[in-house]
Amino acid sequence: MPRVTLAHWHNGRAPGDELDVTDAELANLRRDGRIANVLDGPGTQPEPSSTPAPDDQPAAKPEPQAVEAAPEEPAPAGRKRR
């Protein structure tokens, strides 16, 4: 039986409470977004992945700084006289 930590109120239980649920309840709670964490049960063991961890990737290059254009001269204020 999976043990979960609640993210929202459920059947009078406060968020953060840990409780044992059936597999069907687990599926419904996941669907409704009420689970903060699955402590033990199916799917709690991380599966080995073939993708490298973020630390193994090369550091991102800094973005080049944009060159600021010369400020435009302000348009003359007011109305034109004839």
C-alpha cells in the first residue's frame, strides 16, 4: 500500500499529513493534484536514465551584450508656427 504526503485537504486530512492509500486512491489523488510526495509504493524508485545529469553538461556560454545605439534626438515639442 503506497504512503503519500498530501498537498491539499483530502477527507478531513490537512496538507502535509502522511497516509496510506490504495493504488486506485493514489491514481485519483495524482489526477486531482492532491499529492505532494509519494513516500513508498509503486513508482517511488527512480529508474536509471540514459540522459546525462545536468552537472555533466558543459556550462552555457554567456549571452553577448547588446550594443546600445546612440540616443535619438528628441522631437521638437509643441506646435509649429506659420
